[in-house]
Amino acid sequence: MNPFDSAVSLAQAVRSKQVSPVEVTQEYLRRVDRHDSSINAFVWRNDDDVLRAAKDAEAAVMSDVELPVFHGVPIPVKGLNSVAGQPNTFGSAGISDTLRTETDLSIERLQQSGFLLMGRTNTPEMGPMSVTENQRYGITRNPWDLRLSPGGSSGGAAAAVAAGLAPVAQASDGGGSIRMPSSSCGLVGLKPSRGRVPMRVPGWEHSATDGAITRHVEDAAALLDIMSIPDLLGWYHAPAPERPFIEEVGRDSGRLRIGLLVSAPTGVPVDDECVAAATSLARVLENLGHDVSPVQPRFFSLEASQAFLDLIVPAALHLTPYDEPDRAEPYLQALRAQALSRNAAEYARGVALLHLESREIIAQWGRDFDVLLTPTMACTPPPVGTVLQEKNANPTGFRMTETQMISFTFFANLTGLPAISLPVHRTPAGAPVGAQLVGAPFDEACLIRLASAVEPVLGWTTTLPAEFH
């Protein structure tokens, strides 16, 4: 087996008895043993449990029973998601490793589809940061350049996939946390629409979503199919797609109007390499027959953006109970204190403003353009250590690097629009740089069709970090 193969192809090989689930699992565990000390993607391992599950999966294959779609394929869980029988410390020194009693809905769907849960990946404490560093587990590094961050908050997930320690990884995105790591690590990062992937409590005022980080577009589509099975007990769920998302891979998109935006909605400078990523993807899409033209869309006002950053995110940090809150990162202590200094009327006013402005922003899709194309980030992957230091030094003020990292991503969370980061460019030093496509409401299908058309042209699935081949 090739550890960089798609999860879809691995699952097919398992079902056809070309390779056993035990062999697949053992190969990834060997790679974790060999390589993870240099990148620190995994913070908790369950080798014995996953090997037992692999042996059970092997027995099922040999008994010729009907198998679920991803039977026998291992997948790691992000360190912000809960699994019954596993610890979930949220990357914090202030939360105990007591075993959880409930499994998140998206993880249940992964298990039901046949995935074998293989360890837990690193994340910044509680998630509200664009790099993957914390006091408890330390720094996660980028497999393409160990001096650089893999991004956050799903940085451990992205580092694991980029280094071939797992075929795909479960992840989540509240302001860019799937797309920023995918951009930084040369991977595909699809953020689903609001309500597509069920959650018991939608985080950050319904801006956060679970999802996955993959190398192959077919995996992004197939995982979305299984993770988006509706939760009929929830308040709402996204409209059903016309057909399974996996059937969109390779399907013709028709001729689309694609708006190109290379200036940051936040007004911060955009690195030339990030502009180059977006313009490179624009050329490919033009060559595929689409109409690409510059646009200057309307985005959220400063007041609405600040409502999200200063009211919603700090308030959400109180949903996760600390055992020892004084052991939280300094910036988290400051944000939690900030939440307690604001009142319910301010919160309600901020949420109402986000709702109203979202309507005007979303209306541009289908009216002014069909898909929006941007850089994924306004900067290239930053050096490790710098963003956490910046955030602890100025937790409630302006921070340039972090703002550059989220400038093109967070509006898709606030509006609930689907978005995908594609690995389309490299810096002269070889660091990956992604470009982002943002689709119309609930139209992940369009993004998958576009991404699958671009993938063979740019050939990123066979472009791998040298030290991890």
C-alpha cells in the first residue's frame, strides 16, 4: 500500500482483499513511530485499541458480510472533539484527561462508515488560534518545513495527513481552521455549509463546523457524504444534495462566473505568494472554460466582525468547563474575562447584526458571480512560536499575522457558506500556499466539481514533503 493513497482507494483495496485492515493500520502506526517525533501531530495514541479494531475489521472482510464504505481505514480525531472512552483535554493544561462518556455526532458517523479511530491530533488550546501550539502538548510543525507552522486550529490533523501518518483526518473549522492548515500543508480543506454536518451544539453562534482534511478531492467528497447524514433531533440541517457528493467528482460544472478577489477584506497586506496562488488557480479555471474577472464584494462591517471576535468567541469559551482555569493560556484567560465584562444586550445586538449583514453578503452569489476565488490566507505559513507569542502579548488587540491568516476565511463561517482550499502554489523555498473557492449557499457540489477538475491539472496528490516519502 501507498500511505499517500486516498482513503477511498484504500477502502476499495480492503474490500477486494488486496490489503488487510491490520496491514493498513500497522503501516500508519509505523509511520507515526518513525516520523511524529519531528512534527508532533499526535497528542494521544490508542495503538492497542485500533489494532484490535483492525483485526475485527479483517475478520469481517473474510466472512464476506456487507461492509460499510470506509471499512478498515484508520482516521485520527482532532483534539477538540469527544469520543466515548477517550480523553478530551481541548489542548489545555487546565482540563483533566478524564475519559469522555459521549461521542460527537460527526465522529459517530465516521465510526458507522467503517473508519477505525486512530489517536488524537494536536490543536491550540480551545481552538481560537490560527496555529497549533499549546502549553500542554507543545508545538506542531509543518512537514514541508519544520521551522514553519502547519496552521490551526486543525494543524495536527493537517500535519498528520501531509506526512503520510494517516490517509485523511477529522477536523473542524470555526474561522478557517480546516482551510488554513490545508493551505499551509499542501492539502485539500473543505469547509461544509452551515448545518451540513450535525453537531449537538453548533459552536460559535453556528459558525463552526466539523469536517475533514484530505489530500484527494474524492476523499473530501466521500467524507462529506458520510459526515453529513442529517440529525433529525437537531434544530435544523442543510438541504439534501441533488446526488451524493462523491458523484460530483469529475462531473461537468458548466461555464461559471468566478469572481477573483486578491485584496484582503480586513485591509491588511497580502503576500505576493498568496496573490500568486489565487491568480494561478484563476488561470487554470479560465483554461477550463470559466469566466474569471476581478470583483470587490461587500463583506462584514467592522462592528459585525468585532461582535464575532469580541463577544461570540469569548462567550463560547465558557462552554468548556476548566478544571483549573488559572492554567489556561494568558490570551484565553483574557478572553474569558472579556466575556464576563459584556452584557446580554450587546451579545444579542451583535448576533442580530451578523444575521442582517449576512443576507446582503450572501445575495452576491448568483447575482454578481457564481463562485468567489481568493487566496486562502494573506500570508505564507508563519514561523513556529511567533503567533502564540503575539497573541499572549496582545490578546484583545490587533495582531497582524493572525489577522492575515484569517482575513479570507472567517467570513465564510459567519455567513455559513461552503468553501474549499486547494494546494495550488509553492513559495520559492517550497512552502505550500493555497487558494480558496467560496460557493453559493449549500452548494458544496459546485466546489467539488471545480476542485476535481483542477486536481489532475495541478497534480498535487503526488507532490509530497521530501523527508516523509
